[in-house]
Amino acid sequence: MRVFRRLPGAKSSFAIRDNKPEGAGKELRFTGSELDAFAAGWGKQRGLTV
């Protein structure tokens, strides 16, 4: 399972982490614009539209 959260104290920062034992302590951190670009690119690769 992946856990998505807003980082406290930051205006527009997010973290995605894996809560399985082998993923403990590992996370990806994004600014709001980086997360938007990541999501848009992933959606485009999969042929998704919004």
C-alpha cells in the first residue's frame, strides 16, 4: 500500500511512501508542481484524460 500525505510546515509539498516492511523509511518527495507533472505524465502514458 502506498501512503500519500502533505508535508507539514511546507506550503505545497507532498510525500508518497510505501508502508510495506520492505519499503520502510523510503519515500518520494514532491513539490506541488512536480507532483502535478508526475501525475500528468503518468496519465498521458496510460491514455487517461480528465
